[in-house]
Amino acid sequence: MHESKFAFLRVHVFLLLLVGCSSSNLAVGAVEENTAHKTTIQYQLFNGSRDVNFVAGEGEVTAVTVSVTTESGTLNASIFHDEDSEIVYQGTAIPISSFEVEISKGGTYTIHVEGKKHRGSYAFCW
């Protein structure tokens, strides 16, 4: 009897840990599209962060078109060069907006997006 209570407790602790880990990166009602030249997602709720990498050609100017819709909550985003961590764009509490970020240095870049109870959408196209 004592052994079955211990097993029951272990299972519940494991489930609590699992639920705690999975809730740190949550997108509810999400419709997402990722290709070689864009990432877009629309959702009812986004909590957590997402990273997408892309490569800008050497000697070329790459334009990244950013579109954000904010109905509620907060969305932060940044674009940085992976090799030297140079930040080419950083936005906090981005409202409804559409703009372009020009990248003139070739290499691999990371788009980092963080949502805090954000309802809306975002798109990055390059």
C-alpha cells in the first residue's frame, strides 16, 4: 500500500513538472506559415518566445518587411547578426505597424520574437 502511494505521488510530481515546462512557450489558436523567405503566425494568445534564422547574401542589401497586429498584450522583437551579435532591429511593445528593416551585411541572422499575453499576429518576410 505504501509503495502504491509513492508511485502515485511520483506520477503527479512528473505531471506538474511537465505542465510547468510546456506552458513557458504557448500559442493558442495559432495558424503559422514558415518558408525559406518568411515566417507568419496569427493567434488568439502567444506567451513565450520564438526564433527563426535566415541568411542574407554577401554584398547584397536584404530588406526584411515586418508586419505586426496587436489586439492586446505585448510583443517584442529583435533581429540580430549571429556571427557578431550586432542588433539591426529591436522593438518593444510593438503596436499595429508595418515597416522595413534594411540589412547590408551578409551572414546568418536570427529573428527573436517574445509575446506576453499577446493577441494578434506578426509576419517577417525577407
